[in-house]
Amino acid sequence: MEPKVQGVINSLWKRFDEFEQKQEPINFSKWVSYFTYDVVSTLCLSEPLGLIQEGADNQKFIENVHRSFYWLSNTGFLPLSCQKLINLIAGFFERVFGLEIAGSVTSFIQFAASKINERRTSPSIGNSDMLDHFLKMKDREGKIVGDMGIYGEIGNLLAAGADTTSVGIKAVIGPILRDPPRYRRLQSELDDAYKASGISLGQPISYNILKDLPFLQACVKEGTRIHPSIIYQLPRHAPASGVQLEGFFIDPSSTISTSPLAQNRCNALFGDDANEWKPERWIPGEINTEEQIRFMDKNLATVSSRPPFDPFSMLDWTMLLMSVAQFGYGSRTCIGRNLAIIEMTKFLAEILTRYDVELLNEPKPWSIHSQWFAEIHDMMILLHKRGEGAYKG
Ligand code: HEM
């Protein structure tokens, strides 16, 4: 998996080098999405969607996913939910809001259909991808699943894995770029790791090395704690016997959930400074002890190192019921978690060792628009060659 991700990162750096040479500002919000969409497509279909190459979302893949989420995230909360509304009333709302749901997936279906046809006529030899698995998928009756089912699987992965990770990357890097002393600390931790491994700065580096860098890992945790990618609450049914939580009885008929944003900023869990971005809170001995960090980690609704679900643990049932979720919890947990962490970590390490990154448009360098995802828009950056002293941050 990592070599495929690396291939897409390398193609992004090629484009970023061009911007850097011309000293042209980059719409980082857009390019990070091009990157994460191209990664998912490469893993699924062994071919990127072509967003990095084209430098634009010409086929409206991303725009259409966003439109669909706007629709789905709102109708999903209606009393009868979208399914029951989909034909008559949904059609009306579609026209009123100009959502064009059906039309919006056409470009994606055309792309997926062409890949399915290609693969059926010339099956992959050796290096199989997700599409190879989808083509062998069977339904409950044991029959091979048709094209619609395959579109569904590919669409699911794109919708679940691209925007989530793209928001994660921006959430992690944004506060670093605004804080020169911590930026320098991270850059020097990375420079040392590159040196110790004999790798030239900005070149591909394995996640295996990066996973052991404490400040880098702390920045990933802290960025996603402060800004979870998904801030809509994922609903859960209470267990058949109900459950006692914090002095309240949750009735078996209840559907409940919690906000990852609120949980991640809870003073009782993360301290009085829970609203502040402070990566040091995750480094033993700097602000918190190891025990305090373990406690925070257990309660973090985002990139936690929490152990697997334990059916005998009250805390685990609480977490499951409360649907804590950057990556979810329990049996519906995110299947792309490891991929997302690898993408975020490698992206951060390579961009910060390859360039000096300057964030533009302070004091309001980005805007946030929440519709299921808490999307970070309009983040503009300027890249400088490392060591040329152009950026004094
Ligand atoms: C930072 C990045 C990501 C975040 C925050 C995230 C978050 C989530 C969350 C909250 C869920 C729902 C879990 C639940 O219902 O309890 C989920 C499910 C899922 N995610 Fe992710 N995800 C990320 C990256 C990815 C990636 C990269 C992929 C794959 C390419 C992916 C694929 C999926 C799939 C297929 C599901 C549905 C699992 C199921 O219901 O069985 N996700 N994710």
C-alpha cells in the first residue's frame, strides 16, 4: 500500500516544484483534495483520477461528492429520512436546491464503468487491487455482484476516504504553519530523522521511521483532536437492556450519539487548556505524565491508540454508545484508518523537509464549512526552497 501512496505523493511534489519555481501561491485546500482523491483511486483502480495531473477537478468528481454529502447529511436527519423521501419529495427538494443528485454521479459512473470493462477484458496479472476483489464479490445468495454493486463499493471508498483524509492533513498542518517555534521544532525533528536514516531531505521516507517521531505524532494527534474531519454525530442504538451512563439510564429504544468536536475539547478529559492547540500535551513529561496521556488517548475521539473493543469494559461500551468518532468505534470502525494515518504522516514529513511552507492570508488564512465533513477551504500557501532563507517563519 505505501509504495502506491508514495507514487501519488511524488506526482504532487512535481507539481508543487513548478509552483515553487514560479513563486506562485497554491490553493492548498484544493491540491490536498486532489492528492487524497488520487490516492483512493490508485488503491482501488490502480489509476489516479487524474486530478493532480490536470490540476483541476474538470470532471467534477469532488464537487459531486460534496453536493451529494450536502444532500445526504441533511436529509439523513429528517424524520422519515432520505430513503422514504427519495422519489417524490426528494425530487422536489433536488430541484429547489439545484442539487442534481442523479446527474452529479454521472462522471464518476462513466469513469468506474470504463475501468470495470477494461479489467474484464484484460485482468490484472500479479499486482491485484481493490477492483479485482470487487469483481469477485458475491451477494447473499452467492451470485456475483453486478456493476451497480461495484460502483457502490468504489463510490463508498471515494466518499469515505478522500475528504476525511484531506481535512485531516489540513487540520494537522494549519496550526503548525501559524506557530514558528513549533514549526521549527518539528522541522528539526524531521531533519534529524532524515539524517540518521541517510535519506536526503524531502525524499520518500518510510512510515516505519516516521511512526517513532514523538513530536510529529503529537502534531497529528493534536491537529485532528482540535479539528475532527467528521463533526456530524454518528447515531447508535442503545443495547437491548439499556445502559447506565454517568447516572443516567439510556433506554433501549434510544438512538444516541455525541459530538467528536465537543468530546475532544472537554476540560475534564484534556485539561483546562483543552481548547488550545498544544502538541506537547502528547509527549510524556512535557505537560502530562504517561498515565495522563494514556487517559487522554483512551478518550480521544480521533487518532487514538486505544486498544481493540473489550466487551467486558464499561468504558468501551460507553465509547461505542457515544459513537466517538474520528475513525468510529466497534464493529463499524473505519477500515481506512491505517491508510489515512500513513497519508497524513508522510505528507507532513515530506512537505516540511522538502520546502519552507508559508501560510498566506493571515489573520484569517482559511474558512471552515461543515456539512458532514468540516471542510477547510481557501487555505493558500507559498513554497520556498529549503535553506534559501526566503521564509523567516
Ligand atoms: C482521517 C481520515 C478518516 C476519517 C476521519 C475516517 C472516519 C470514519 C468514520 C467516523 C467512520 C464510521 C465509523 C462508525 O460508524 O463508527 C468510517 C467508516 C469507514 N471508512 Fe473511514 N475515515 C478516514 C479515512 C478513510 C480512508 C482513507 C478510507 C478508505 C480509503 C476509509 C474508508 C471507510 C469505510 C469503507 C468505512 C465504512 C466501514 C463500515 O461501515 O464497515 N476511511 N470512517
